[in-house]
Amino acid sequence: MLRRLRLVDFKSFADEAVELAPLTLLVGANASGKSNCLDALRFLQQARADQSIVEILDGEQRPGAGPNAWQGLRGGSKEASRIGAESFLIESTWDIPEWPEEDVSFMHRIRCRTVPRPTWQEEGIYADDARPLLVARAIAHGESGTRRIEWTSPTGSVETTNGHDHSILGSVGPGHPRVITDEAVDAAMALNAGFESIVELEINPARMRGYGKTNRAEMDFNGGNFSGALWTLCRDPVQKRSLVDWLTEVLAPEIAELDFIHVEELGDVMAMLVERDGKRISSRSLSDGTLRFLGMLVALRTAASGSVFLVEEIDGGLHPARLHVLVEFLEALARERRLQIIATTHSPVMLQAVPRETLLSAVVFGRVPEHEGTIMRRLGDLPRFEETLERTGIDELFSTGWLEMAL
């Protein structure tokens, strides 16, 4: 789980840090910095894929990269650093459960230059007490400016000539470089696993209306193969009953059953909702809001334990009176499957529905004239927040702009 995130000169942030919870809601006005925060996590997600800094920021550069190739961060390398800055730093602290047999925590720090061109500059792996396990730094030699890497660990330092432009996490191993320790190797593997666990859920209802494949158990994170993944889940009677119960809580007509249209020769299926009176509605006919909720049900139930989900506008398409069901579902899955969900919302009803502990862990983003860049703070850390909450509902604090003013 991602426990702490610090951003220095990244996009709209000057130097901000925040603690994150299993379910963390990001709130604030439009253009306040919520999506910039998620962009930092998208950067880490791609860093573990052995892509160059140029590719992470500007998209895949290889010839023939298709439409599904990584497209880069919003704004690309030209707008990755804060205006006036030439580099940025992303620092993250991760709690890694049972690695390999006990819970561990490590901190990762990476600095990249964006001027005159995007390039890797420095990266470090630290124990949870900030003790450095391995620090790598790009250095230039001679008039040609040939890049080398200086590696420093508790056992000493060494330079290598293979100046690269990737994260070091995928390149360290036992004895390489020679100053690396077993503890640093373990930390690099654990952090790489943390970065790999980041999943962006971008459900597109249009992708969910077609047939799915029974020989594919997973749903794409844009909603593709929804019916195939749902069919696999429903082969377990307990899972199927649970899904029906959640749908009954959300939808106006009472759902009695989940069924499927089969094309046996092709192994294709299409999901059907069966109402209490026997009416059968195919996924092709369902509303966008219903499909988004169904997609979230399937994604969170089939993802690997420990996944970190990024979701923009998590309440999109759901009736306000049903948001408490969404919250109950998210809280239950985060607890049962050790998932982390980091999501933006503009809904005061969503904040009303969450438990107090989750509300205090929500993060508000904003700008104030006397402060440089975006500010991000947990609601529980705002001055007099709990005292004010006792007198005024969170919906009023949200809609009147009190949260931003409290920054």
C-alpha cells in the first residue's frame, strides 16, 4: 500500500506531502491539482516498465507503437516540472505486506530533469527510517559530458559507465553494481512490486456492451471483456449471490439473477440482468451508470490482492441516494482484499456517506494567494476541522468552499 506521497516541483506542486489511507478520496475545485497527484502515480506505474524518462513523460517512441501504447502524461515533458523549475522529484513510501514473510516498508525517491531535455537525474532506495540503502546519481565526465552513474550504498561507492535513462529498480541485482547489498535488492524488488500494483481504472461503458470470452477470466481496465470476466466470477455461487445482492441495493428494479447468452461455438457470452418479474435485460441495453458500477464490481473482485486503484470521478453515473452502497462496497473490498483505492470526487454526498475515519483521511487540494503551488492536506489535518464538523455537515463545508478556505 502507498502510505505517503511527496511531490517537489511536479506540475502544480512546489513541495507537498500527504499520508494516504486504504480508501482515499481526493476533493477540490476543478484545476486544483487532484489529477496532477494521480499523474505522479501514473509516472511511478510506468517507471517499473523499464521505459525511459522520455517515454514515460511523452509516450512510447518505438516505431509502430499502436493506439494502445502508453501515450505519456498529460502535458508531456514540457509541463511535467512546475513553471520556472527545471526538474521534479517524486518520493513515495510503501508498506509491502508479507515480503516475503513479514510486512516491510521502504521509501523511493526519483528526480528527473526536464530542461533542456527529459532525463533521469537521481534515484534512491531507503529503509522506512530514511536510512539510505542505495542511491544512484547521474554524473557527467569530460568535455563531451558522457553520462556515468555513481552508486552509493552503506558498503561504499562505485561508478559505472553505462549511463542510462531508466529507473534503477529493474536493473539492480545481487552484485550489480558491486556495492549493492542484499537488503537493497530486496527493497528494489518490493518497490517494483508496489509500482506494478498501480492500476488505473478507466471504465468505458461502450466497451462493456459487447460479447466477452469465456476463456478469459480478467476484465480489461477499460471495461473490455466485461461479460467474460463476470461469467467466470458467477461460476462461484457465493460470488454470484454477492454480486446480485450489491446490484439489488443499487438498481431500482429488484434483481433476482445474473444470466448469460451463450454462443457455444465461439465461446462468447453476454451478461443479462434478470429482474424479479422475469424480465431479462442484456448488458447491451444497460445505462452507462449501471455499467460503470458493474465494471467496478468486477474489477475490484478480480484484481490481484494488494492492487492500488486510481479512479477519476468514482461516483460518476450513480444516483446520490445510492452512493452509500458504493462506499460500503469500496470499504469492504479494500478491507477483505487489501486493496487501496485513490479516487477523485466532486460529490458532497459521497463524503457524507463515508465513515468518519475515511472522511478524516480524504485529501483536499487548493490554491491560496500567499502559497506557491497547489496545497494538499488531509481533512483531519485542517485547523478546527473536527470541531467545525460537529456544528456543520460535511456537505455544507464542501459546497460553501470552507475546505479550500481552511487551507
